[in-house]
Amino acid sequence: MDDTYFMRQALAEARQAAAEDEIPVGAVVVAGTRIVARAHNLTETLHDVTAHAEMQALTAAANTLDSKYLDDCTLYITLEPCVMCAGATFWAQIGRIVYGASDPKRGFMQNGGNILHPKTTITAGVLADECGQLLTDFFKGKR
């Protein structure tokens, strides 16, 4: 199991979001080699602007592991986290973030990327084309 495997799991969540007419972003949290949380965007379903995939996944992982700190975990997300979600990973002290597509409009890197916990490492661009195409196709269908 590698980054590609776990990103494919996040992509499955993103596809589920699209099927529910949510923006297709998916996330999984991995501890060691075990997926401890799966989530996708629920902002439309819950009428909640904070119900991003990352937020749902972090909460589920914390509940599964019975810990608010996720320093030994990796968050796989199909789209670069926004500032809100990056801030949440700071408080969770997530060990690593792996994302697929970049978000040049709303991604946390637009603010210099300095919002993460100092020990958090980042890997960007895993299955970026596939992650990005899912979003492109979703929004084309909306226009």
C-alpha cells in the first residue's frame, strides 16, 4: 500500500460525493497502513459550509482513535485543503498531508502554506490529473 492506493480510496469518496450532488472531494485518514476514517464533502447535505471532507475525516479519525491528536496519521485528500481545513490539521497535529489536485483559488498554499503544524509534512500532486478531472467534469455538468 502506497500513496496511490490511499489516494484511490479518497477518490472513491469523492465519487460518492458527486453521486450525492456534493462537490467531489474525498478524504481518508490512515494510521500506519489502516484506514481509520473515510469522508467526503457534506456541505450541501448538512447545509454547513464547514462540512468539508477533511473536517469530516478528522472528526471521524479522532473518534476512531479516541484522540484529538493525529500526529501519527496521514490525511489523503483529493483537493488541496483550504485555509480552514489546513487550520484544523494544525490543531489535530496531523503528521502528513497528501493531496491530489492543487486549488489555485482557495488552497492553503495561496497563503504561503505556513498554517500547518511545524511537524506536518506535505506531498502534493498524487493522482492530480484524475482528482482534477473529477472536479472539472462535475462543474461542467453544473453549467
